[in-house]
Amino acid sequence: MVQIVLLSDSAVEGSDVAPSLGLLTHGLTVLPLNAAAPVVSSHSPDVVMVDAREQLVAARNCAQLLKGTGLSTPLMMVLTEGGLAAVSAQWMVDDIMLASAGPAELEARLRLLVTHSAPAETPNETVIRAGGVTVDEASYSARLQGSPLNLTYKEFELLKFLVQHQGRVFTRAQLLSEVWGYDYYGGTRTVDVHIRRLRSKLGPDHEQLITTVRNVGYSFNSPRLTDR
């Protein structure tokens, strides 16, 4: 169901402005044409409709004021045939509709307005946080308590992998495979060297975030995991 706010100085019901409004089952609130943007927004509409059938100039001013003061809700203006020639981009409306439009047309217009105004999907999370460490995959950067860590590419990849799987213990062979890849011909000592460098860059107060599990391998543990 679409929530509609209709701004009109002559309407008692939506059907007084456009008969098709009375034939649809969407939520409808009628407010005065000069209603302020905060008043309109307080009703949380999906679409705002402005009645421009009789007061064309007042309706234009209303639309410009609403959009100019930050209303992001789609704005539709209801017009008569005579008013069509006057509408321009400066009116700041997102769509127009004749008062005589049928319910199928109105439904389609509402659907398009609501769909186009829906926020874009949130991109996949690229930031991983644990134990005061923040790893941003998108920018290939890492921070400790807000301060940047100057990491090489492989140091970054190793830290990212450990933080992504905090609490899990990985053997040197597993880390070599996951971070360096199956086609890497170096020995597992490479892992030890990079772990040592990571700990050095984390500093003495945080080097314990990367723990050594004797005879097994390494694990990343935030304080809350370590304290269990």
C-alpha cells in the first residue's frame, strides 16, 4: 500500500481531486495546500500529490517550496488539460497527472514513482572490524584504533584473512594456501615472517591479537574472545 499525502485547498476526499483516487486502496491523507515540509514529512508519505486544478500558481509555489526545503518524497501534480502547457522543469515536480486519469494509469504512475525513489541496495560490506582493527577491503587499508597501519599487500591479505575468521586456528600450510595460493612455491616459513612483521606493526600493546597455537598455527583473537 502506497501512503499518499494530498495537498489541496478544495478537497474533502481524494476523489474530489481525481476520481481514481477513490477507487484505489492506498492510504490517503489530505492536508492544506500551504502545509509546510515538516508537516508533510511527519506523515511519512511515499508520494506527495499537489492539487493544481484550480490554483495553478499556488500549486507551483507549493511544489517549489517543498522541494527547495529538502522534501525528498516524489512529488506528483494533478492538473486539468488547461494547466499542462504551463508546467516546466522549474516547477520541481517528479510527475504530472490529469485529474481525469483512470485508476490503472494512476496505479502505474504511483508504482513507478515509488520504485524510482527507493534507496539503492546497500553495497556488500567491505569493512571488517575486530579487536580494534579495521580492515577495509575496498581501499586496501587497515587501521588500529583509528591509526593507519602501513602494510604490504601480503601483510594486508594475511591480516584480512585472520580478522575475517577471528577465533579460528589455521595451520601455516592453510594460511599459505589461502593467502599466497596453491601455486606459491615458497615454504611455510614465509607465514612466520609475515606474522612477525604484522605483530611488529600492531605494536607491543596489540601484538597479542595474533596468537600462536603451539604445534598448530596462528589465530586472530579480539580481547573478548581471549578473555573467555
